[in-house]
Amino acid sequence: MFGTNFKESGETEIPLPGKKPEDFNEFLKMIYPNTKMKICADNVYKLLPLADEYDVKSVVKKCRRYLSFHLKNDQASTEEIVLCHSLATRYKFQGLRDVCASRLSDIGLKEIQSSGLDDTETLLELHRDILKKQGELLDSTRTELTEMYMKSDLSLETVSERNFPFWKGAIIKFKTCLDLSIEDRKISSPVSVWNINFAVITKITKRGHVDYLSVLLTATYPEEKDNLACIVDAKLQLRHIGTNVGPHHCFSIREKEFSKELKFSHGFRRRVLDLIADEYFVDEKIDTVIYFVARKPFVKNQ
């Protein structure tokens, strides 16, 4: 096999350049039929490069499985986790790479660098993976918080119980002043969810002698993405800011489609005079909070 045979002593006849003969001998034993050898911490880092070089997929799979189990269940050192991340990157073991990034995200970057890793490119890859994991954790926490608020009694209205698979959530708080003498318009800073920028628009519109306040949730898609849409659930809350205690006013958006092609937003409209009388609008100031969850975007049929 591979142009060599076992001697009776178990040694291989052909030493490989840059590799110890005993390592290759152990590799041959591993792939030999009915072998009882097992992957372990003492041999996995020697066997994996050989298995990859000779395209022995069964041994590569065993090495990957062992390393993943080892990192999840054993007390691996920082140096070993860094080494495993480097191997996972080299051999495109994405699952193992994610495990390493999760473990390293709890470790300070100074400790990682003090492990002896001095290759700049490897450090950059490592930092990218850690930041990605931390971003996923932030998304998860933000979504859980948003769900909690959406299911609570924000006014007298609540959303029904539901599952949130493949959804991400966010909260936008927006306080602003609007000039009641003109048709004024203000927009909040955007919040990115699924790479879509969501923002709150507040505006004054005049219809005859009546002024209206509109509070809208809007979505802006990346320019290079075509025919995208996503489904959004939201609660738009106009907060009571008067001196007298009053309930916050809420409006729910139930599974509305936000589409790139259709240039519209979703929200509610109320008479300004009514909002002033109820002290939601004080000294031309309003206070809004938007809680929303957005389902993973999809491409609409042409």
C-alpha cells in the first residue's frame, strides 16, 4: 500500500521527507484492515497531515471527529485550541473551526497572542472568526430581548404566542422634535438586521386644516441585492411623555412583507391635536420605540 510494505518488525521501509518514519508507520497501522488503533491526543496531530496528503478520507474524518469531541468535552489549553483552529482552517473543517472560535471568544486576545502565535495572517483569520461568533451571540441576545418585549403587555395589546425560528430582532429608540408649522420629516439612525437597514420615520403631513403624525418602520436593502423581501412583525410604541401618568400607545404590525421593489413603509397615523391633548406630543417632541423581528430574507418570484 502506497508503494511500501510492513516489515515483520512493524517498521516502514520508506521514510518520508520532513516526516518521522515512526509517524508514517503509525499512519499505516491506522488504515490497515481490522486495526484496533484509536485516534488520541498523542497521535491526532501527526496522523491528520498524513491522512490529508494521501487522501485517506476515513482517517481524516476520524481526526476531525476526535478534535471536535476533544475541544467540546476536555480541558484543552489555549495553545491547543489555537492549533486546532489553524488545522481546521487549513483543511476546511468549518464545524471544528466554529467550535474553536466559540472557545476562543471567551479568552482575551492578549492571552491568545501570548500562546506563541505570531503569524499575522493566522491571527487575522482567528480574530475574524471570534468577532463573527461574538456577533452571533449579540444577535441571539438581542432577538431574545425583543421577543420578550413583544410578548409583554406594552399597552393593552399583546402579540400571540409564537415560535421564532430563523428570525432576528432589534429595538430602535427614537426621540425627536418635529416642526408643526411645516410638513416635517425625521429619520432615526439605522439598525442592521440580516444586512438590511431598518429605521424609524416620523413625519408631519397636512391634509387641509388637519395635521397628522405618522410613525413608520422602513427597510433599505443592499443595492446589489435584487428581488429581496422579508416578513416583519413589529410593535410601534408612542410613549406618553406628559406630566400626568398615561399609557403608552402601541400599534402592531403583523407579518407584513417589506419588499425592495415596493417603496413603502408600515406604521400608523394619528391626528396631531389628539396626540397633543393626550400628552404624547409635548413641545413638538415625541418619543418612539420600535420592537421588531424580521424573518430571514427571501428572493421573490419574478
